[in-house]
Amino acid sequence: MKQLFIFLLVLAIYFPAGLIAQEESIYIKAGKLYDSKNNKLLKNKIIHIKGSKIIEIGEFESLPKNIQAIDLTGYTVLPGLIDAHTHVLFSQEANEDFAEHSIHSLTMESDALRILRGSKRAKSYLYQGITSIKDLGNSGLYLDVALRDAINEGTVEGPRIFASGPILAAKGGQIYGVLPEHQNIINLEYRIITGPEDAKNAVREHVNQNVDIIKICADNLPNKTYLTIDEIKAIVKTAHAYQLKVTAHCVTNQSAWNAIEAGVDGIEHGFNLADSTLTKMAENQIYLVPTENSKEYMNTYVKLAGYKENEIGWIDKYLNKMRNRLNKAIDKGVPIVAGSDNYTDIKVSRGESSFDMFQYYFDAGMKPLDILQSSTYISAKHLNKENEIGYIIPQANADIIAVKGDLINDFIPTIENVVFIMKNGKVYKNKSD
Ligand SMILES: [Zn+2]
């Protein structure tokens, strides 16, 4: 008995309970498996997971005898999805003005309340099958970084967060109309850049706070200020020296052109990109994150915003223009990364709202597997993370989901029917039985 006690004691010292549990093997039987790098569906694969990592992918016969696998034979197994453009620490009503809401939130919503609300939104992504998000600012002073760390340490549940910290922007940021004597409030939400030297310092401050990506506003519309090419160059050079990618919010074509000239890695929105700009993006393999919404979403939005029936004629025109731009980008070979940018409260969970991007890309003519590749492999690759997320391969994080249905012929109902969710080797949902 004494010997057994000593043995257990030694075991407990060398193999703490957490460690033993983490190293447990899990096997998944996938009827179909999405190979996100080669953009095709494979049949009858076994995924071996140990702890938080994927160990091996093999054929059905490779399943060790007497091992109970998670049976996803009747489903399609995919890497956890990625939304490349989120703002989990920000939410506004459809009828609210962005600048007024921002000032209200910055002066009347405590950081504590803001992060608690943000954590609920973040969690809704995970339970929708979006296991990673790139959270691109409007998150106070590094509240995104704090939320990321809280999720990583297991304090709260949520997706993997790649956090940008405060957006780097010219005077005033995107919060227009603020009087000179109150401009300091804007410093709580944006890192205002005052020249190329300051731009370098801003990146260093962000590096010091452990951000994962640098987000800039190349223009601040409807605020008329914008970053100069020299300022963006200083940002890009410093960020790249620290192995950080730079992604640029661009509404105008000119600001996108400036950002590309300065060497950014990606363009967010790009609503007004000229053909010549798209050509330059394709040549330099600069990715585009198209953040438009489906017609269905727009109809919900305008109703909540209080538009009258005769005031919504612009929706079709806007959607046509956006579809044209997206298809031109695809034809020219611009890498497309999927991102929702949904921060308006349309009375569903944020994660659910985010899924509208699939509907939009599909309506715009993208093929189902191409949409999936944009929200997995291509999204990960442009963060230099394709060996960690967005791709089911050995050594990657075990972020795995399964959907029920036919992805190729019935895309939207299928991608919305997520029956299994695993992040970091932990199962969050299993309705496969
Ligand atoms: Zn955004």
C-alpha cells in the first residue's frame, strides 16, 4: 500500500492531472474532409488528435483497434472557420451615428463593462464554428489583447483572437466632428499618428503590448484626414521588422493606392478600388477583405435603421457595384480573405451575424469551396499561420468543425448547419449522433 502511495505521488509530481488529460488521444472519423490548401474534398479520413494538436491524418484502416472514434462519417469535416474582420468590443444600433456612439461609449461605458460585453460576443463566434477571429480595433486601449489572453488562459470561452490593438490613424481617427478641446478622448480608441517617426513609435508601442497584427486607417472618411505614404511606409517597415502584418482600412481608391505603394499586406473593405489598383494588388499578392453584406441583411439593417420603403433603392445599386468589384478582383487573381465587419446589432448573436459573409460571397458568385478557402487557408496564410490554423495537417492546432449536408450543391444551409466544434482539441459542440 505504501509503495502504491509513493508511486502515485511520483506520478502526480511528474504528470500533473492537467498534463495527462491534455495528452489524451482523440480520433475523428471524417466521411468527407476539406483539404483547404488544395481546395478539395477528400473521402474517409481519420484525424488523430493529441492534446491541442493534430498528430496525423490517415485512411479509415489506420484507426487503432478497440479505439472509439468520434464518428463524423456522415458529415463534412473542415478546419475551424476564420472571420478576418471583427470588432467584438464594439456594437451599435442600426439607427445610431458611429461618431456619436463612439464618444458615448468611450465616456460612459467602463472598460470592465465593455470587455464583459465583448466576451459574450466573442463566445458566440466559437459556438457558431468560427474558431479564429482577427479583431481589428475599436476596442479601447488593448482590451482586445486582454480578451485574447483571458481566452487563451481558459478564463473565458471564445475563439482564438488575433488582436490589433488601437487602429493607427491620422488626426481625429474615424470619430468625426469632435471639438479640438475634446480630441484627447479619441486617444482612448485610436493611436493618432503625427508623422513618420511617431508612426514607428506607435508600432513599437503595439509590439510592446503584444498585438498580433497592425491595423491602420489609410483614410478616415467621412473625417477628411488620412495617413501619408511616408507615414504608412514607416509603419510597414517597422511592423515587418517585428514580423507583423499590416492591414489597411480603405474606403477611397486613393488611400488604397497609397497603402499599396507603402507596402501594406492587405486592404480591408476597398469599396472603391479602381481596376488599376486591383491589378497592382494581384501583382503584389496583396489580399482583399470584402466586408459587404447580403441583400437579406441589408433589408434587415435598413428596417432597424428606420429607412422608409422609398429610401432603399440604393441597396441594389450598391450590391451590384460591390459584386462587380469582387468578381474583378477574383478574375485578376487578388487573394480574397473572408471578413464580416458586422458590428451592428441586428438582433441575433454576433457570431450568427458574421455568417452573413458566406451568403454575400455566395450571392456575388463565388464558388462554395473558394469561399471556404477564403475563410480558412488563405486567411491563415496571410497571417503566416497556415501551419497552425485554417488547415487540417499534422502539428496544426486541433480547430475542427463538421457540417451536415452537401457543401457543393447546397452551400448556405450546409455551412450554417454546424454539428461539431472543436478548438484546441477541446470539444465545444457535438450533435453528430
Ligand atoms: Zn471594421
